[in-house]
Amino acid sequence: MRKKLMIIVSSVAVAGALMLAVPAVLSQTTVPPVPAPHSEHHPAIRRAILALNAAKFDMEHANHDFGGHRVAALAACDAAIAQLQQALQYDQQ
């Protein structure tokens, strides 16, 4: 009887955890990768810029400010995007 009760309690706990986790995973917005032109010299840098913009979007729409760390992370994303864009510009010179 005790073993049966433990199985039921465990099953309910797992089901509850899934009920909380699944909607959160399904609600996440993802940005599909943009195909780079065939002559692209630095596709990884362009993908990094896209990933940083996606992360920035997610942080801007977060429900919590994380003690000011979100603001710092947004500023760091902006700085990283600017550096990567400058790197692409430098390569074109």
C-alpha cells in the first residue's frame, strides 16, 4: 500500500512539473536563422548578431528586472552587436 501511494505521489509530482514546464517552453519565441548569401565571408558573425538580437528581445520582454542585471545584460548585448558590426565594416575596407 505504501509503495502504491509513493508511485501515485511521484506521478502527480512529475505531471505537475510537466504542466508548469511545457507552457513555458512552448511560449518561447525563437528567431529562425536567416540564410546567408553564398558569397558571405563571415556567416558566424552574422549569426552571432542575430542571436544577440534574439536574446535582447527576450530580455526586453522578461517579466522581471533581475536586480538590475537585465539592464546591464542589455547594454552588453548592444555593445557586442556594435563591435560585431564594426568588425564586418572593417573587413569591407
